Amino acid sequence: MDSGGTRISPADVEFMQGMIHHHAQAILMAAWAPSNDASPAIRELSSRIIVAQRDEIAFMQRWLRENKLPVPDVVDPSHFMMRGMDMKLMPGMLTVEQLEVLKGSKGKDFDRRFLEFMIQHHEGAIAMVQKLFQSHGAAQDEYVFRFASDVDADQSAEVDRMRRMLASGSLSIPRDKD
């Protein structure tokens, strides 16, 4: 496969296609914040996640299309809630049982579980990036490399923020140090 003179590896394609599904689950989780009485800080964090990951899904779909590769549709959220789907989970993705627990949580319980589960989810995305970078011939395409590097940096920073929110117990969004 070729993208403007740069070879695209099977690992690149697997990463981009898989990350579309991975991001779709994060959007599903974040979308529950308003209806589950999440705190203002968790609602703000959830809104950021939804906007960022929708934009990234659009980017990944466009990249796949431009390279004439199969483009997964954004997964129907109910897909993640179906029994038996756990076998195909990528790193960090929540099981049906975990999703049911999160969806059934309210208020502070939702806030805590959301942070714990989103940390797990983001760490899975980081593991997917590491797997990509360790794959022979992968991430030679400039767009794949930049995107994967951004996912690693953004989600690592967000994991750090969420850990601080959990540790503080205040559930306010800590601002990054300048």
C-alpha cells in the first residue's frame, strides 16, 4: 500500500480501523455523563472527549478513504452493550458488564467509575499506539505517525489529569502546569 510515496503497513491500517471503534466506545461512555448526574467537572471532561474523539474518528475515516481502504462505520453504541462482544475487545475497552455498571451509576458513583474506566480505556489506546510503533514498518506514513503520536501525548496527559481528579476527591479538572 502506498500513501504519496510512503508505504502503509498492515499495522497502520489495523491501528486506524481499530482506533475508530475504540474512540466510539469512549464517546458512548462520555455521552452518559449528563443523564447520570455527573458533576460539572466530569461533564466538562466528557464534552471534551466527545468533541476530540469525534474529530479524530472523522480524520481516521478520511485517511482510510483517501487510501482506498475499508472504512469502518462508527459503531452503533448498542453494539458495545451486546453480550458476547467482549471477545473482540481491544486493549482498554470496557466489557459489557463494565459498561452496564457505568451506565447504571449516578452522581459521585458515576464520576468515580467514569474516571476509573476512562483511565483504563485511555491506557488501552496508549498500548495500541505502542504496539503500532513496535510493529516492523509501521507508522512510516506521516499522517499515521503524527496521529498516533498525538493520541499518545493527549491521552497520557488526560490520564494524568483524571488520576489527579481521583486522588484529590474534589473531581475538579486540574489545569496543566505551564
